[in-house]
Amino acid sequence: DLGWRYVIYESAEGWCTELQMVEVTSTSCGPDLLPPEGEHIGSVGALESLGNGLTPVGGIVSDEIHTVSVLDEADVRRLPGVLMPLDEAGLDGQAFLAFMPADMTPTHVQVLVQNGEIVQTYELP
């Protein structure tokens, strides 16, 4: 029951990503959105909790990534992210988005390749 739209576009500031929802629109621009060479995680961020208690977590990962998991503060529960290829924008990589429920606090993002191996973990600020 949650409507959202994810947009990526090029601007004078570099590539921009934008999460559009009824409650909030969040935009991030810059030259460092994509993962650095040899890395699997680019920009990542969590928004403030929405009125319904959900916390959006999103970012950019490399093409090799098969699964993105957002971990809660106890490192016990995992929430999978939705992966969205960026090839239509002419970019190598994938955007991801997850909505953490009110009873979870996002602390880390883990990315896994197809065989299930965790190749990188990012601690949310």
C-alpha cells in the first residue's frame, strides 16, 4: 500500500537519484553515487522514519550483486532490498530500495553475489 517512484538522472552536479513518495521526496546528487572501482557499494542512505513508521533505505550497488540485505540493530533480522538495473540510464550498476518496518532500526547494508557470499558490508551513519 506504499506508492513510490525512483528516478536517476544526470545533472550539472553529477548523477542524481530521487525517491518520490507522497510524504517525502529525497534527492541525492554527486560524482560518487556509483561504487568505486573494485567495490560493490556506492552511495547508501536511510531517510527519517515516515509517518507510517517505515524507514526507507536505498543506494547503488554494482552489477555483480544478486541480493541486498538491510540489517537491523540487533544484526539478527534481514530485510531484502528491491534491485533496479541502471542500464536504461547508461550506467553500470543497480539501485536498491528497502522499507524497514517500525520495529526495526537499519544499521548495516550487506551485499551478496549469486552464490550467497557476502562481498561487502556498509555501516549506516
